[in-house]
Amino acid sequence: MDITGPDAQEKARWERIIMRRPSLALPRLRALMRSKRGGDAGVARAALLGAFFILERWGRAAELQDELQIALQQVRARKGGGSLAEAADFSEALGRLHYQRGDYVEACNAWSQTLDWAADDSRSACLARIGLAHLCYALGDWARGGRVLDQAELHYQRLAHDPYLRAKIALNRAVSLRTTLGPQPALSALNEALAAAREAGHSDYQAEATWQHARCARDTGDAALALQLAQDALALAQRCGYRWLQAQAALLLSEMYKDDVALGWAGQALTLAEAIQSRSLQAAAHGRLAELMQAHGEFGPSWHHQQQRQRLESTLGQSQLPAQLEALARFDTHPPAPAAQRAEAEPLLAGLDGLAEAGRQLNELLNREHIRRDELIALAQQVAAEAQRLKSLLQ
């Protein structure tokens, strides 16, 4: 929920504490969650969202699923416009919980609901769009994911003052750039993400940027740098309790080693993935273990891990997602331009209309049985004059 005034300052203070000192903040947040018994239900709900943010990073978001759903129902039962904004916050949080676990269809539904309820330029709408970009990436639809990520950035006008979301967007952009254009173009986005994460005091995203940098180094063939960065990312993730990234870093390290060492890292990744109930990550770990077992000639265990991978991937609901994402095209819109920009654009649009009409006339003239040279020259002069006028407007 977006807040202004003194309440916004207090909220920002709490966000800094939650970001930088989660272990210290969590007991206080749990105490505030119980304050609803004293009548301050709004404070209790805000504390619940703060506690969810911490436990999500630690891979324990599912502990609060029931409470999030109850809070959402309570907010929806209230009357007034403010309740929709608060409901959007809870729906967005539930989308992240579903996504981390691998319930992609439920995540898509939750984030769609968020965009229905939230103001278009709100923080929760920005987060929901980033989540939908994740789903596009999961489907391999990198172009659409990039567009949705662009919209997250364009609609949220306070992004310049929100380093956490700047880091989140830059990390996601780096994923897309690395996949579609290669590792080198992704590095500038990773540098941006690292700087924003440091500004926000968010150690999780510092670790994630380091891990992504390790993947880029591996892709370019710099094995020594890749190994060092992967180990750095794992150490950072362990210090801040970011178990999802610990699993990803272990999986990456399993790709950099061979034989028993690689098996050890892949097994560690699977253990962590199971602990945080991430089916997509479990599937990836089983896939890696299947490859390693097969390379060792252990075809029975390899077959078992391959079957587990296929079973887990079949539960992600990816086959149902394309139609749902198509239905979200109504949210894939640019924010309206300011009135001054629209006024400046009107002469250019009129000029383009003129060129389009000249093109239509030219097509009509060329399709005649007999073409008059003087008409063709006059039309060419008209097109040239209109193009020159447009050029002067652009200069």
C-alpha cells in the first residue's frame, strides 16, 4: 500500500530495518501481528506483510500462507477505496508465495488480481508486473517478459526513490539480456542491480547479482572468475539466510566440478530446494543429478532422477499459462503521456497522416491503366514537402 506523510516516513524506517536487520525485526513484527487483539488490526496486517518479506527470503513463506489469506478476506470484507489498495498488497504477496513454490497458475491469478485492485502507478502493481515477467520467462517468452518488465518500470513513478525495486528490475533485466543477447550485455544491468541493492541495504540481491555475474563469467569461458564469484555468492547467501540462492549457487557449482564433488553440490541443491518447497528448483536439481549419474554409468539412479524431474515439471501448470498470460494483455499498456507531450506530438502525427494519405494516393495512381506524369510529379513533390516539414519539427 502506498502511503504519504508521516506514516510513509515510519513505514520507510521499518522497511530499512526489515531490509538490513531481518533477524532483529522479525520478533518485533510477530509481536505487532498479535496487536490485532488489542484493536489495531491495520498495524497487525502491515506487520504480517513485513514478516512475510523476511520469511520469503529465508524460504519459509509457506508458514504465513493461512494468515495472508485470512487477512486478504478481512480486507475485502471492508468497505472503502483504501481496502482495495491493501487487498492488492496481500494478493501480490500471495503471488510471490505461489511462484516460489512452483504454483505458476495460482501466481498468475494472484498477480492478475493485484493489477485489478491496485492503482496503476502503485508499488504493488509494479511488483505484480515483475512477477508476471517471471512467469513469461518461465514459459520462454522472453519478448513478452521484457515488455512487461518495461511496463513495471514505466508505470511506477517513484522508482527513482525505491532502490529495492530498481535492484529487482535490473536483476530480471539481466536474466533476459543474458538469455537473449549473451552474457556481455547483461553485465551493465548486473552492475546497476548491485549498486541499487547496496543502496537499499538488501544483501540478498547483492548475493543474487554476484551469482548472475558468475553465470555470465562461466558463459564467456572465464572458469576461474566464475568459480570465485559462485563461491562468493554462496557465502553471501549463507550469511543472509537466502536459501533459494544457496540452492542456485550449489547447482551452479555442481556444473563447474566433476565426479563426486559435482554430485555433492547437486545433492546439496536438492536438499535446499526440498526444504523451501520449490518444485521448479527441485526439478532442476534432479535433472542435474540424472546427468551426473548417467555420466558415472549409474543408469538406475539416473532414470529415477529423470523421472522425478519430469514429475515435478508436470505439476508446474505451465501448459495452462499461455492462455492466461494472453488474457493479461490488457495490462500491457503504456502510461498516458503528459498533456505537454501530447500537444508536441500532434503536429508530428498530422504529418504522418499526411504521408499516409500521399502513399494511398500514390498506390491508387500507380494502379490506373494510364499514369499521368504530371500527377506523379505533383504527388512526389507533396510527399517531399511533407517529409521536409516533419524533419523541421523533429530538429
